[in-house]
Amino acid sequence: MLATPRPRSTFSNAQIAAYFYSPCRNQYDEPVPEYFRCRCWKIRKQTSRNGFTNLMQHVRSEHPTFQEEMLAATTAQTSSVAH
């Protein structure tokens, strides 16, 4: 059985990750490499080996209306030149 193809996103994976995630910080307020905190406070790991896969998997499953949310946000928040 073939899976239905996912509709093409208006935003790139990098833009989506920048909108939803911020770097985790240690007790000295220094960024912790590879770990990012979502707006819903869940922490995900991103490695160079898997790119945005872990981050995007979380966004797609936990924030199903992410495209509408990002379209409603300002251009500065989405790091986009134009929607």
C-alpha cells in the first residue's frame, strides 16, 4: 500500500526549526550542542547525521497546524523574506 504524499510545505525545514526551536542552555547559560527546546518545552536532539529529521518529526506530529501558525506569524518570527 502506498502512502499518500505529504503536501509541499510553504517553509523550509530550517525556517520551521528556527521558528519552533531554541538551543538548550546549561547552568552557565551556554548553548548545549545538538539539543533544542520546542515552544511546547519538549527537548529534541539534532545531529549532523540526521539533519532536521528529529525536529521535523516532532513538529509534524505535535503541531499539525504548524504551517497555518507560521503563516499567521510575522516575517521576522519565521525568518522569511515573504510568505
